[in-house]
Amino acid sequence: MSEVNIKEIDGFEVIQYQPQGVCARMMQITVKDEIIHNVEVIGGCAGNLSGIGNLVKGMNINDVISRLQGIPCGSRPTSCPDQMTKALVAYKEAKSGAGVNVG
């Protein structure tokens, strides 16, 4: 399981995740009631990641997982969208009591 940090800020949960195997170095996803409100990514392809962030705003995290999970990047077996789903899956596991850093 990948490690996420979850912080509660003004009624929103902010997921911080360090992706693996991609150019992006950090992802921060803001969620409330399983709906994505904001996505910020440090590193990676700025235009593509900004576009993906805008596309997933307002979406339920389960829909994002089902649409983006498993997408490769060129010859890499993972991609930034796939890593985003790994962050969301880890978040769901943490919320269900799997013991990930929640604070």
C-alpha cells in the first residue's frame, strides 16, 4: 500500500501523496464527501496535469479511480493519472481504518 498523509482543513480533507515511477514529485488532492475539489501537482508535465486536475474536479473519487487506473506513460507501467488513483485508493483504505497517516 502506498503512503498518504491526510489533513483536515476547513472541512476538506487534503491528501498528500508522493508518486512513484513518474516525473511528478508530489500530489495534493482536496476532497470533501468523496468529491474532488482541487488537484495540485509538483513536477511532471504542467499542462497535462493541470488539464487532468480540471477534468477530475467535481468527480467522485470512485469514478476517477475507475477511469484513470492502470494508464501507462509511454514505456512506463504507470503514469501521473494512474498514480493519482493510487493516492485515492490509499486514501480510501486510510478512511476505512487501514492505519495510514491521518492528522
